[in-house]
Amino acid sequence: MAVHFAGKRYWLVGASEGLGLALAQALAAEGAKVILSARDPARLAEACGKVPRASAVVVDVADAVSISAAVAQVGVLDGVVFLAGVYWPMTAHGVDAAQLEAMCDVNFTGCARVVGAVLPAMVARGAGHLVITGSLSGFRGLPGALGYAASKAGVMALAESLYADLRGSGVKVQLGNPGFIRTRLTAKNEFSMPFLMEPEQAAAEMLALMKSRWFKASFPTVFSLLFRGSQFLPDWLYYRVFASIKSRKPPEARVKER
């Protein structure tokens, strides 16, 4: 069955740049009315100017009150896409407690806050579309990804549980797990980023998932095989292989809002 977005209202949380903005543009091109949200009002207003028929709602996913106010403002929705997140590269030898907590609070708990705020209305109507953005880094613990990998693993498990519970309910749940995406933030990375995607490429993958009947997609496909396959390796082999990946000293803190 073909999926049509024309005339439907989608709320994209974390959409002022990168994947979020590119996906908003792709959905608008399909005829959807999109509501963009992020924490920075100026950046959000600039993003809305690049998306036809878009409106802006400022929200901080780390603040339950902010989310409640935003949900009241956006009204009845056909779909919600969670893309927000924060990121600092971090090893166990250089833990920053505040940054570690922020990654868990925004990336995972922030997603849970948004889901908790929008899901009851969808369940009551027996209709809705919930799309969650995971990451290839969430499949298994990685060196230098303390906090980020764990938070994304939590997001992915949350999506899996939602899908298990909501099958046949009329509420469609999907999970997209992207790899590296070129943004002003990933440009600061000092390590190699295989299969680096442009935001528009990643958005095309997410849109294809949203149009499909599949629960999840991990992309780029070839790169994702490394992470998906790692789940089947015994611990002694997995950690021996990845122990050779030496994490560099963390550069300045970076915020990733896809």
C-alpha cells in the first residue's frame, strides 16, 4: 500500500539543521505540513524559511514543561519524528559527569519525554506515526563513545519495545539508524568517517523508511553490516578487534542536532 504525506501534519523534533532540516524539506516536497522544533529560536526561524508551509515551535527536550507546552501548541498530529541529540566524544579515562548526564538526558530521556507526551493521543485515536532516530553506534559499545553510544542504544531499545506493543494498534512505529552525516559538527571530527553521507542522502533513506512497511532501516547499508554483524561476535573477539581503535583526546564539546 502506497504511503502518502500530502496534507498530513508531521512534527520534527530537532530539525533546525542537518538530517532534521533535510527531512523536513523532503516531507514538505511530498505535500506534508511540517512543524519544526529545536531549542534555538533564531536557528529554528532560519530553518523554517527553507521549508515550504513550515511552522516553528521552540522546545527543549530536556525540560518536561517545555515539551508539554509544545505538544499543546502543535495540536493533533499525524506523525512525530524524533531527531534531537547532544554529543561529546568521551572515553572512560576522561569522563565529564555533566556531559555524560546530558547525553543520556537529551538523547534517551528526551526521546522518552516526547514519546510519553504524544503517544497517548495516538493510541486513543488508533492512528499515528512515530519515527525515532537511532544510530549505528547504538548496536554495541564503542571506544570513545561513552554516553552517546549508550544513549542511542537506549533509544533503539525504546523503539523496539514500542513496536512490539503497538503492532496492529494503528500506530506505526519506525526506527532509522544512520551512520556519519556531513554537518558543520562532523566536519570537526579528527578521525576517518567511512561512508560519510550528505544530509539529503540520509533524509532520502529516512523518507524511504517512512514510506515503507518496514520497522527499521540501518544505513548506509554496507557500513551498517559492520555494526549489525558485531552483535554476533563473542566478547573476546569483539573487544580485541575494537581495542585497536584508539580514541584521541576529546576535542571541544560538540552539539549534534540532526
